[in-house]
Amino acid sequence: MPDNFVPTAAEMLRFLPELILIVVGTLIMVLDPLTRHEDKNRLGILAILGLAGAAWGTFVAAQNGGPAFQGMLLVDGFATFFRYLVILVGALTVMASLSYLKRENAEAGEYYALTVFSVVGQCVMVTANELIMIFIGLEISSIATYILAGYLRDDKRNNESALKYFLLGSFATAFLLYGIAWIYGSTGTTNLAEIRRVLASGEGAPSQALLGLSAALMFVGFAFKVSAVPFQSWAPDVYQGAPAPVSGFMSAGPKAAAFAIFLRVYLAAFEPIAAKWQAVVIVSAIATMIVGNFAALLQGNIKRMLAYSSIAHAGYVMVAIAAHNEIGTAAVMFYMASYALMNVGAFAVIAHVARAGEKYVNTDDMAGLGVRQPVTAALLTIFLLSLIGVPLTGGFFGKFYIFKAALDANLIWPTIIGLLNSAVAAYYYLRVIVVMYFREPGESTADLPPLAPGVQAVLWGSALAILVLGIYPSVILDFAGRSANLVK
Amino acid sequence: MTLLNLVLFLPLIGFLVVLLLPKNNPGLIKMVTLIAAIGIFVLSLGLTQPVFNPEVAGSAGKGVWFITDVPWIQSPEIRYHVGLDGLSVWLVLLSTLLTPISVLISWNYISNRQKEFYAFLLLLEFGLIGVFVALDLFLFYVFWEVCLVPMYFLIGVWGHERRIYAAVKFFLYTMAGSVLMLAAIIYLYNKGGTFDYVNLLDMMQRGRLTLSPTEQNWLFLAFFLAFAIKVPLFPLHTWLPDAHVEAPTAGSVMLAAVMLKMGTYGIVRFCLPMFPQAARENAWWIVILAIIGIIYGALVALVQPNMKKLVAYSSVSHLGFVILGIFSFNQPGLDGAVYQMLNHGISTGALFMLVGYLYERTHTLEIKDYGGVSTVAPWLATTFLITTLASIGLPTLNNFIGEFLVLQGSAYVNIWWTVFAATGVILSAGYMLWMYQRTFMGETNAHLHGHMHDMNGREAVAFLPLLVLMVWMGTYTQTFLPTITAANTRILEQSKSGVEFRVNAQQGGIPAAAKEMGNAR
């Protein structure tokens, strides 16, 4: 046992955001039975405060950056960026959920606690510098998310969603774990930097077949989490069935964290065998874009449509991973940030229009939103234009950086296919705009209640952030660019 | 803050201001938009200062005026680099002139969601001006796409029955073309390390950035596809009749008069100087498509029962001339093409306006529903006749000059091009005059009585500037052409760099003749 097993104060500081979140999450659980039913939303406020505290904690941790707990965690710019992002997504989700839960008459502390725990898991994932920690973080995040997906336990769709997500998710994590075991077997370490060193030096001559198989097994796990083809089929069902704010959360937070570990493992540890995995990632990326976009064209349910769209977006991001250069990493970071904002925003609008019991979740139910609630419609339009990738929105710069990185790495065909795909994607996003503005108002938007303050804050906040990212992307991009160096 | 920046950003500010105005006071919204649009136009007149004051022009150097070049985004380096030259100045003016006119002609026509309508008009103006002044490829792409959104809504919300289909088709066609242009732009950046068009061109000329023939060819095609869809070049034109017919009058006017010019402008500005070799190698099939477009557009226009569709197909035909002129690669051809861009903007814009006037009165666009309009609305008939004559290229009116120069330019290269293209001129006389005859002559259609009244003051005021320009541009080209020629000379110069002339012998005597003709003008 090493002498420095007892963590130093600096190491604890590096773990500060997780500590704060765990305390707050537990506090919410404890306070839950003590809170009267009509005061439950105070627990939500507490969760938001906790997340704000965690953001502060991230800042403090970043000031004292470095490895912690025998190099199991690594607080670098990359981790800090994604910590901020998942915390922000968590906060936006809680804000958007306050009125949603009230409307569904399902307010309870555990919802907020689970969200906070899920964010803890994601924070651990993005900070992890070691395969076991990655796995632990992934499980903390996933288990909380499984429960959230089935949170409205009287709703059949919620149950289906949670069960499917849980069964398939556990199966995929098993693959990941198996891959980790094989890697440990062939390289004798689970530390990413060590794995890289062993692979690069050829020390102990790990069998190439074994390495390839273990990388492939881990790819299955990651591809499932980011919903990449051929492991994407859970996403539409789960997103469609889960409560709308949770769908928004799943498509933003856990996904961003999954991409973070994907990048870390493949770019930090497996970089020496990049020539071997690059082709697999490219093929999967192209298939993901095509399947996602073309399937989204056929969807009538707007949540399902956004689920397929989120598959397609995963494809774009994987093009940047395939580029495996620093610009690509920065592009993924920027993309996940802008994508998280527009998706959380879009799902918040859907939750708003859906009304109690999620009655109105078809694209056609948006009819007349442009007349009945012009501001809500305008905000959703900004999110959709950003998803299409129209300039002056964050989504445009995200795509731009991704395809720039891909061209840098000479991936010309994936770029062309990706860009043409984004033109296809324009069709199904535009259809929502068409319905909102060009169709006669239907009964679905009649007597629509005004936006709740929490939702309003989420929508305005994300829309403004998307425009800022679209007009002055340097604010985030400089941060991402500085933090994109994964290999220390 | 140069005048150009002011002219560029005032529409954006106007857009935001109009959005903040109260919704239930349409009069105020219309007044604010009109005043803003007129104000922008008046300011933009100042942009012609260098055209008439060579001292001002000389000071800025290299024939580009009102340059602003500041960093926008650090990494990758994207600059806010805008400037004006003899090519873009008139297109900017065309945009700023047509915006207030579009406001005026929509005054009573648009009755629902007026706030959004006028806001989008100003946003469109912002995008259009931006496209014409951007000197950074990335900035150009941003403005190019920005134009798409307001026009999509103008067609989709305020259009006719099949507006949704037309709007979506318009958006997807343009988007599909432009994403490949984006790929090409990024590729150029990765090769040259900058998006700055002036820098890139400079590097190419000094040989610091060389593209292999294959690279040049693919890049040219990527850019050209985006532009050709916008022009539109046969066979990519199918979005145009739909969009034109379904758009509200102001939308059709802006679309025909200015937006189509984005495509031809892009070809002249970017394709020719950056990829000279590829442009020449691909010229043969482009010219063939242009000539097919001229004749096909005219023939289809001939059989249209719907006025707007007729004018839309006539646009396909007229824009074919522009492409033909550009790919003749000589001074008269290019001058004619650019002049024709402006002419088409004015005369087709005017035609769409007048058709819109008719539609406002009778709510039909079918030619057979009209007849004998001239007896009940003589002023409308007279202005329509002048516009028709301008459109078919009657000497002393504007289109004649452009078409003549294009035909002259193409004749230097291949007389058969001219022969075939000239049939388009004849056909245009056919379909336009025939439409005029069926609409305005003969017995007055019974149900027109009571509906049909003559032009009112507002409509006349909106039309007058275009009428003046038709005559002005047809009789006193001296105002416009020297600037255009100067800009084109430079572009031709650039488009010759690195090109091996394999046909020198055949073309030997021609430049002298071209010069002579130039002097004669």
C-alpha cells in the first residue's frame, strides 16, 4: 500500500464538486419526508443551489488542478469544461422540471436527488483517468438516469422506457466492463496514461488480437451510451417514453459525459493504435448520421424525432472523434455545449406544449404555437435553427468546427456525407417550424397556459447562450481549445 | 465606423426595433419600417461617392472602398472584412432601393402578422447587403445562409396556397447546395490558413497557394453548385417557379430582383478569380446549360397560363444570359452579365410588382381572367407596357444594353452561342407581348368591372423609381458601366492568372476588337 494513501487537502479540493453534490443529494433525501407536499419544489431550489455550489467547486478544483487519489482522477481543463457542462445541464433540467412535476402531480424530493446523483456520476466520469473510475462514474450516472426515465411510475410509457433503458444499458455496460478486464489483462494496468505508454512501447508485447477485441468491446459500451449505430435502437423508445425534461436531460448530460470518456479513452489511451480503430469509428459515424437523419424524417412524434436527431448528432460528433486531433477534441467540446443547450431548450418547450399526461407530443400538435404563444415559438425556432446549423447560432459553429477538424485530418468523404446529411436534417426540423407558423392553429395549442417562470428562465437562458455562441464562439472555444490536450 | 457598416447594420437594428414594437399598432410598424428603409436607401446613396469622385476612390487603393477589416473570431481566424467595389456597389444599392419599395407595395396587401412581416423584410435586407459586401469567405457564407431564414418565412407565412411546399423546397435546395460550398471554404482554409478572400487571392497570384487541377476542379464545382442553384441554372431551376408563384408580392420582388443575383454575383466574385483554370475547363457545359436555360425558360414561359409563373420562367431565361456572359470570359460579356444582373433586378422586380397590383385587385393570377384592363386602368396598362418592353430588350430601355453586350461577348468566342441565345430574345418578345395583349387588350372581362381601379398614389410612388431607372440605365450607361467595367477588368485579370491559353491563335484578333467596342460605348 503506498504511503500517500490518505488523500491530501489539495486532492480533496479536486474532488470538491462531487463532494458538494453528494452532500446536497443526500440532504434532499433526508429532507424529503420532512417537507410538506406543497413545499416539495423547495427541494428543487435546494438542488439548484447545490448545483450552483458544485459549479463554484469546479472553479476551485480547477484552480488546484492535477491528479487525485493515486491518479484515479485527473482535474484538467478537459474535465473542468465537462464538469461545468454537466452541472449546467443538471441545473437547467431541474429548473425545467419544477412546473412539469407540479403539473403531473408527482413532486417528490427523489426526483431532484436522482438528478443530482446522476450529475455526480457524470462529474466522476469526466474527471476519471482510470478505467475502473470511468466505470463507476458511468454506473452512478446510469442507474440514476434509469430511475428518472421511469419516474412517473403510473405511466405505461415511462415504465417501458425505464425497463428498456435498464436492460439494454446493463447489457452494454457489461461489454464495457469485459473490455476493461481484457485491457487490464493484456497491459497490466487500468490507468489511461499507463495503457498508452504500454501500447506505445510495445512492452510485454500485448497480443494484437486481444487488444483489438478489448477496444472493440469497449467501443460497444461507449457506442451504446452515445447512441451510435449499430447500438442506437434504444434511444427512440427511451426518449419517447421518458418524461420530456428527462429526455432532454438524457440527450444532453449523460451523453456529453459519455463522449468525454469516449474521447479520453480513445485519444489518451488508445492513441497508439489509432490507425486500427479510426476506420471503425468512421464507419459507425457515417452509419449513425444516415440512420439518425433518415429515420427522423419519418417520425410523427416530436420526442421520437428529436431522439433520432440526437442519434444523427452523435454521428457528427463521432466524425470529430475519428479525426483524433486536438481541433477535433475542441470541436466535440464546443459541439456538446451548444447541443446540450438547444436540446434541453427544445425538450422544455415540448414539455410545455405536451400538457398534463403528455397528451400533445406529435409534431402536428405544435400547430398555431406561432400565433398563440409567439415568444415560445420564436425561442423554439432558435433551437431548431441551431439544430439545423444555420449561421449565427451555436449549432452552426459546432458543425463548422467538427467538419473543419475532419478536413484537417483529411476525412473528406465523412465530411461531405455529414454536410449533406445536415441538409437532409433541415427538412424535419423545418417541419416543426412549418407546423408552428404556417398551419392553422389547432385545439392542441388552445388554452395553453403561460410559460412557468422556471421554464422561461431555461428557454431564455439557453436561447441567448446559443446566439452568443453563434456570434462570438470564442468565449467557449478558447476554453475548449486550451483544454483539448488530453495527453499530459 | 464607415458608412458601409452603417448601411449594413441599420437593417439589423431596424429588425430588432420592429420586433420590439407593439403588435397591435400596424400603422406604427409600417411607418417605422418605411422610414428605416428609406433612411437606409438615402445613406446608401453615399456609397456611390467613390464612383463619381475618383479622388475618394483612389485613396482606398485597389478599387475597393469603405474597407473594414477587424478580427471577429480568433481561432480559426475569421475576420469581419467588408468592402465595396464597382461590382457590389450597384447590387447593394439595388437591395436598399427595393426594400422600401417592398414595404410600400405590401402596405395593404399584408394584413396578418404585419409585425413579423416587416421585421423579416429588414432582416432580409441585412443578409443581402452582407452577401454583397463580405470579403471573408466565412462571413460570406454566414450572410448567405442568413438570407435564407427570412425568405423562408416570407414565403411560408404570407404566401399563396402551396406556400409550405414552396418554402420548404426553397430552403432545402439552397441548403443542399451551400453545405458543399462550406466544405470547400473549409478546405481552402486548411490549405491557405485564412478565410480572407483578398489574402487568399493574393496568395494564389503570388503562387504561395497552389491548387492542383483536380483540387481546383472540385472546389470550383462545390462553389458553383451552390451558386448555380441560386441563379438558378437549368436544370436546377425547379424551386424557382414554385417559390415565385407562392411568395407574396414583396417576396417575389426581393427574390427575383436581388436574391437570384447572389448566385451570379458569387460566380463572378469567387469562382472566376479563385479557380480560373477550372472555370474555363468547365465553361463548355455551363454555357450549354445556360443556352438550354434561355430557350427552355422562354418556351415554358410561352405556355404559362399563370402570370407569375410566366414571369418566373422568364427569369430562368434572362439569368441564362447572365451565365452566358460570365463564361464568355471577355470584357463585353462580363460587363453585359453584370449589367444584366441589375437590369433583371429592376425590370423583373417591376413586373412582379405590377402583377402583384393586378392580383391585389382581382385575386387571380390566371391570364384568362383578365382582358381589356387598359380601358379601366390606363396608367397601370401604360406602366406595364413600358416594363414589358424593357424586359424584352427594346433599345433605349435597360435590358437592351445588357443583352447586347452579352451577345457581343459570346459572339467573340463562338458565334453559334449567340445565334441560339438570340432566339431567347425573340421568344421573350413573344411571350411578354402575348401576355400583355391577353391581359390588357380586347374586350374588358365582365367581372373586372368594379374591382379594377387604376394605380393609386402609393403604388405609383413605389413604381416610379424603377421606371426612372429603366430609362436611365437604357440611355445613359455612363453612370453605371465605367465602374462595372473597371471591376470586371480586374476580375478578368485575376481569372487569367495561371491559365494556359491553348487557343491563342484563334482568339488573337479579338481583344483589339473588344477594346474598340468598349471605346465606342
